[in-house]
Amino acid sequence: GKYKGRILWVLRDGFLRYGELNRAVVGITPKMLTQTLKELEVDKLITRKVYLEVPPRVEYTLTTTGKELIPFIKQMRIWGEKQMTLK
């Protein structure tokens, strides 16, 4: 999906909650965010930690495998920005 790389990128510095992710990933709908987070969790690129509180709190973080992708995402971002300046 087109949002997976963006979600991994915003999680590069630590954990974020669902609402924070929703604000950080521009243009994503709540349904698509939920679906993409589930896919990333199944792919073992992020972990989901649920706190048994009222109201419930959920935090998402990168796994070791997810962290290994960050340098590649960074290089793709640099390349994309360079391509945009050439047009």
C-alpha cells in the first residue's frame, strides 16, 4: 500500500498512538490507517502494545525488521525529492 512507507517513516523516532499517526500521515482515512497498521503488524514490521486503561491506550512502534528498512526509505525519500526538483 502507498501508506506503509509513510507510516514506517513517522514511527522511526519511537512510538506513536493511533491519533498521532492519523495526524502525521496526511491524506489517509481512519479505515485505511487501521487496515495498513494491521498489515504492517502481520508483516512483523510494527508492534502494537495495548494498555489496559480506561480509555484504552494503544501504541505502535517499529520492530527490529522495521527499523532496518528506515535507511532504504530515507534514500527513496531523498531520491524522490531530487526528482521533484528536476521537473
